[in-house]
Amino acid sequence: MLFALSALRGSPADDLKNRTSLVDALEKTTVTSERGRLARDRCVEAYRLLVAAKVSTRAAKEALARPGETSKNVLTELSAAEEQLKKSEEVMPRCEEAASALRLGRR
């Protein structure tokens, strides 16, 4: 689990396809302890929200570049990105705490 999380953390933030694959891999990682399950699930949630926020931000930027794009679409994407980023920021510390507890438990 820690290896999959490390790979995710070390991946380029703007490579959304790769990050999505790494989040999927983390989610599928088999864990044998409650501590491991907690860390995996919290980190999957945090990183899924972070990737979703980046996808929404990218969609808004692309919409702005298209002639005739309605501002409603852009605002919808930006609003979604803001909400996802806020949720990710709330969950990410719990991911870090659970991963730290898992690392300390392995020593």
C-alpha cells in the first residue's frame, strides 16, 4: 500500500491520466490490516478529489479558449473544481495521518 501511495505522490501532478491510473491501482491494493485499509481509503478519496479538481479546472480553461463558449459552462466547471479542491484539502491531512501511522507501525 505504501509503495502504491509513494508512486502516486511522486507522479507529475499534471499527468491526469497517469494519476487516475495510480489512484485506481492504490484503490485495488490489497491490505491486511485495518490501519492499512484506513490509509488506503482516505488517500484514494483525497487523491480522487484532487484529480477531479484538476480535470474540472482544465475543462474550464479549455472552455474559455473556445469561441462562443457560454460563461455558465465555465462557471460550472470552476465551481466544481473549487468544491473538489476544498474537499481534497479537508481529506488530505487524514490521508497523511493514516499513512504515517501505517509507516510507523511497520517499524
